[in-house]
Amino acid sequence: MAAEPPVPGRPRDETAGHRTLPHSGDVRIEAWGETREQCLGEAVLGWVDCFADVSAARARVVRRVRVPEESDEDLLATLLEEVVFRFDVHGEVPVDVEVETADGDLDVRLAVADADAVPVTGTAPTSVSWSDLRMGRGPYGWTCGVTVADD
């Protein structure tokens, strides 16, 4: 088997992860995982990394969200918009996430902390941009990229 080509910012031996990059006044999240569900979960954690340090946070409750099966890009956008909604309306920040496929839909469990209980490191993203949104399977697993606005 050929060695995996390096992805900028991705450790060669890391099978799942995410990174955030500045992008024209917004933030770009890139995530990867061995499965589509793992990649989606990493994208959620990347969203949180844009504005909060949850490394020492404890979840106060687990929220279950059902996301109807759509295209991969639609799933990514819908899931991140749900996280934006939970932050804006309920003041909740995911500190951990599990994503599984169930009956054709996504079953998402967000372990959340109160937003006022985590250190804020930046401006919270407010929307998902459809420009340059991508998600797909490659030879080494799933990758996705999305730009989130913090306007």
C-alpha cells in the first residue's frame, strides 16, 4: 500500500481530526475521519474550536438530534447550523459529539456545556457558507471543508 500523501496541518498517523484556518475575514474548518460520521463529528468540534476552549469543560447534558439523510454536503451544513442554533438559542456548546447512521438518518449526540462555563477565545460563528463547502470520500477516508461566518 502506498504511503498516504500528507494533508497540510494533518499528522500523518492521525485517522480523525480537524483544524481551523483564517479565511477572508471568516474561518475555514477542515475535518477528516475514517467514516463519514467521524468526519462530521470532527467538523462540529472544529466549529467549537473557532471560539471556545472546551478542553477542561464538563458536559451538563446530552442532546440528541436527528438529521434527515440528505447529500453529504447538506448533512454537513445542516449539522453545523444545528450547532449554531443550539449556541444562539440555548447557550449550549458541544464538548463532545457522536454521530451514527440510524434508519437512514443521522443520530447525533451532542454532549453540551453551558456557553458561559467555557472560556471564550474568539467570536462564535453565526452561519455556514455554501461557498467552497465540500464533503466526500477519498482513498484514505472522509474529508470535509466548510467556511463559517462570524458576522
